[in-house]
Amino acid sequence: MSDVTGKLTPEQALEIVERLCEKGGEIREAVVAEAMNVLAEFTLDEIADEVFDVLDSIDVQDCWDQAGGSSTAHTTPNEAAIDFVEEELQPFFDQVERYHELGMPEQEAAYCKGVLLGIYRFEHEAESDVKRLAEEIPAECAGNLLEEWQERNPEKTGIDAMYAFIRERCPEWADWLKEE
């Protein structure tokens, strides 16, 4: 019986965590503390690698299939590629926002940097046909992410740190930065 937790489905494990949180007190505090620890366990380069891999794994054939999927379709392969890129990036953008909502500004900034770096790497290192179809979209998505992050985090020191990161790790995007 001691290995029962290892046999739970993800849904069952979530239900147990939710029940423990409902009990309140020390158990809830321990669950919340451990959740915060899990949320903080990432590195910038891990996130960048994940973003790069997700974008680089978009199958160009899916873009062509979506574009030619029906006789009434008005989607071009380029538009389909844009849709796929945006769709794959959305969970990362959502996670940046969740860090903000949780009051974790350091993790929010670090995760945002990881996403930006992953997009930058995709734009400059990938040999994907999808990259050619959606040529300007990855950088546009990165610019949108940066703008949204900055709106939520207007403190000058944070913005300066983000800009320094971009100048160092994403130098070809440095001209986007607005000097304050």
C-alpha cells in the first residue's frame, strides 16, 4: 500500500491535493508552499529549449493540410503557419501571466526571458519550413509578449533588467527597445 500515490492518475492526484487544501491549516500551507516551490523550479534555458522545440516541431505538412483542407477554405499555408505558431506559444504566454497573478515577479520575468530567448533561437537557428511560412510572426509574438509583460511590470529596474537581457541574449531585437 505504500506505493499507492505512484499509481494515481493525474486527475486522482489533483483531487487529493484539492481535498487536502480544503482541510486548511498546516496541510494547506504545506501544499501551497510545495506548489510555490514547483512553480519556481525552472531555468531560463530549459524554457528557451522547450519553446524552441515546440516551434521547431510544427509540421509544415499540417500547414499545407489546413490550407487545402476544404474547397471553401480561404486559408493560405502562411496563415495556417501563423495560426500554429500562435497556438503553440499561447500556453507559454499564459504561464507568464499566471506568475504575475500569483505575485511571483521574479519568476514571471525569468519565464518571460526564457520564452523570448526560445522564440529568438527559433527565429535565428531553426531550419524549419514553418519558419519560412510564418517569417515575421515569431518576432511579432515576442514583441507582444514583451509589451504585455512591461504593461504589468512598469518598474524601471525590472524593465532595465529585461532590456539588458535582450541586448545580451537577443541582440538583433535590441532595436525594439524604447529608451526611457
